[in-house]
Amino acid sequence: MRIAVVADVHSNLEAFEAVLQDARESGGFDVVWSLGDIVGYGPDPGACIQLLLGLPHVAIAGNHDYAATGAIGTEDFNPLAAEAARWTAAQLTLEEQVWLAALSAVQIEGEFTLAHGSLIDPVWDYLMSSEAAYEHLMRQTTPYGLVGHSHVPGVFFQTRSGAEAADPIDTPLDDQRFVANPGSVGQPRDGDPRAAYSLIDTEARRLVFRRVPYDIAITQAKMRAVGLPQYLLERLSLGR
Ligand code: ZN
């Protein structure tokens, strides 16, 4: 099976479409796994949900998804994220809100555990350190884990007594346990503005990290047109 793993699409339709096109041109995919935050920040929440729903998919919830349904409050969001969350909620249909609200925070798919943040706190925790990765891996019952939320691609391998961070490069599905973050489709924060995602091939036993350029100016123009905060559109060009 070939899996396109997307995280933190954040209502960025141009980035999402570019990633799916790249996946099709890179051997295709049987299913899309969405690691949460399909909405929030960007200008096309409904269109991104509909694009995902039109494909074979597995989806879990992120903090922005729950916030857009009122399932969690926005008190813990920074002011611009909270403003975007309120705008997002107003754009969604009732059906889209019901779908988001019903998403699980954690899901196991075969050899993989999917969570937005980490297994320490599936919705909120940022998996950024080896210490946190080790704590996560201790809770992970499958050999491999996939998380989003930090918008920074990379992988933590389990070692004898901890976890070790590695760059986002091809990762074999072998006997070394890991938790990987494909990076963010719609709002990368590692200094590279290109959309990030991963492709998994369970037969070739490999996870590959991909970066895809997309027309950032179109997304920014849409954000400007609907009055989303200036900083949120500027950061797309910077990958921050
Ligand atoms: Zn996010």
C-alpha cells in the first residue's frame, strides 16, 4: 500500500493540491492520511475538507480542527490563531463541523500510530525534543508513529535508552522504531516555504519526505481578500 501522509494543511488549498499532484507523479497513492489541522489559518477550510473527503482517507483531529467546531475554546491560541479560528468556524457548513468534531485524536492503522501532537497529549503536545520523543515512543504500541503539529519535518528513532533526532530523509520501515513528522503542507515553519508531506510504501518498506513548491501568492491573495491577519499570510513566504 502507498500512503500520502499530510499534516497541518491549514486551509491552504493550493499547497494541498500541489502535494497531491506530486504524490500522483511520484508513483501514486492508495490512501491519504491526514494528521490533523486540516483547517485553521488559511483561506479555504471547506474546500480542503471536501478535497480530502473525495479521496480514500484516514483523518485525525488537530487543535485547530476542534477549535473550528467549538469543541475546544481558543483561550490557549495566540491572538492571530484565535482570530483565524473564529473566521474558519464561520465558513464551515454544519456537516463539515460535525465531521471535524467527530474525528479521533489518536488512531492506529496497521503498523502506524497517528496523532496530531504526540501520545503525551495527542492534540496539544509539540514533539520537538529527544526527551519528549522517548516519552512518546514508550507509549507507542506500534513500530512506527506519525505526528504533526510542530510544522517541522523530521524523525526520532528509538535507541537503547532514549530517542535520537534525525533529518527528514528516506527512512526504512525496518526493526528500528520511530516517530516521524512529515512537516506541514499549508504552513511550513522550518525556513523552507515549500509544502511538506511524506509518502509511505509498505511494500518497498520506506517512508520518503517530500517538498513541493506551490503558488504561495495565490493563497496570500485569497487571505488578503477575506481579511485574514497580515502576519499569517506573510509567514507563508518565509516558511516560519
Ligand atoms: Zn498546525
